[in-house]
Amino acid sequence: MKIFYLLLSIFTFVELNCENLFDTQHDSLKNDTEFLPDSYHYWNNGRYWKKINHIGQEIIACGEDSGRWVLPDMVALCEVENDSVMRDLTKRSLLRQARYEYLVTNSPDKRGIDVALLYSPFEFQLIDWHPIRVTPIKDMRPTRDILYASGKIISGDTVHVFVVHAPSRTGGELASRPNRMAVAKKLTSAIDSIKIISPLAKIIVAGDFNDYASDKSLQYISKFGMTDVSANACGSNGAKGTYKYKGEWGSLDHVFCSNTLKSLVISCSIADYKFLLIEDEIYGGVQPFRNFRGAKYLNGYSDHLPLIMKFKQ
């Protein structure tokens, strides 16, 4: 009975960039042609369903805890194409018996990339949700909406969640920095709106920020009473970040918690399970087992590793 109680008192939150989780159908309003059956990626039904089940396997693995296993209570996902993909992931993949519900944005991103939130309706009772549109600044392409959701957890507390996928570093970090700052300012404005009404609100912000912990956009978010609990996260099988670029580990993925929630955080780690890693033949060590390297199909999982954050309810 005691073990059962302890399991119920811990909330497991996962963040994962899925690496181009596209379906095989062309959306005439989006530039998704590189992930179609006749594209150079040969993105056919076989490859699609392998990818869907790989992401499901990855999420399931994130529920392991000291020899025990429970499904994660909530999963923030980046780089998912649409509602169709999320329906397949939750209803037709390895996750089909998990009974996850999901929320997904419909952003103006030209490639059709969106963010989503999986949650167990038994652990998180949804109150409200909506997308937050980021108005492009000068020379900025339309980007992903921020997903906002609020709901009650087992303790009866309301938790507010934001899922972010900030603009990439295309064109260079310095030139693209204002684009990520625009997202950070829109996000913190929404956080402020919550705190005005509920100063002690419990808030989680997670996603792929395309910035590292020391970069300006993340430092800006930290000024609004948010702590990057993933800043020092590491793995147990060689990963020193969620992403590896030219032999260097770093984390573009982050989980922030409000100070009211930070005190309840038990741990935040990188899920570098061995099946998610592959040998880095050029730079040595290991690297994420990604699905594609350029046009070469590797039949992997993602070029990002998941973050797992646990807190006491």
C-alpha cells in the first residue's frame, strides 16, 4: 500500500522533440513535400508507422522508475505535423491502451510543424487550453504557436503548462536571435497574465527553444520567476545534453518551473536509454539514434533525447 501511495504522489512530465513526425499525406497549404512517398525521403506508410511506434516506445520507456514502471502523466511534444499524426500516436500505436488524451496546435509554420501535449485524463483534469499566436517581427517567418493548457492534478492544485518550439538558428545564432526573443516575450506576457490573477500559480514551460541555458532568450524567461530545472540535466549512458552537434553535446530542450513548483521537483534527467543511442563514428562516444541523417534513412527515433522531470503532487 505504501509503494502504491508513493507512485501516485509523483507526477512524471516528459519533453521530446520527435524529429519530423509527419504523416504521408500532402497538405496543399503547407510545404511538407520532403515527407511524402515520392520525395527524396521516401516517406511511405511503412516508414511512417515505424516512426509512430518508435515514438510510442520512447514515451513508454520514460515511465521507468527505480525498477518500477508507470506511464508518464504528461508529455510535451515538438515537431509533430497535425491532428492526424497525434490520433495515430494515441489511438493506433503502441500507446493505444494508455488512454492518453492530446492537444495539438494548428500553426502558421510554413512546413506545418506544430507542438502537442499528451496527458493522462486520470492524472490531469483539463480545465482550459488554447494556442498562443506569435506575431512575426521584421524578417521573421511565421512560427509555431505556443500551446497553453491548465488542469487539476491529484492534489487538487491547478497546473498551467506551456509547450514551446522556438524558431531555429537558420542564418546564424545572432541573426536569428530576435526571433527567439519574440517568442520568449510572448510567453512571458502569458505567464505574467496568470500570475496577476494567481501569484502562487504552479507553471511548467517546456519544449525545444533552439537556445542553450546561457543564451539571451532563456535568461529572459528566468527573470519572470521561472527556473530552468533541466539546466544541469544529464543522462546515465553518456549523454551530456539532449542534442549533439559536430561532436558537442548541448541542450536545446528545456523544462522551466515556477518557483512555487520548483520546491516540489524531485529530479530532471535526460532519458539516454541505450536503444536511443548509436555510436558516433566521427567524433567518438555516442549520439542520439536519429531517424534521418540528411537523405539517409537510419530507422531511428529522434535527433533529440527526452527530458524527464518528476515532482511531488
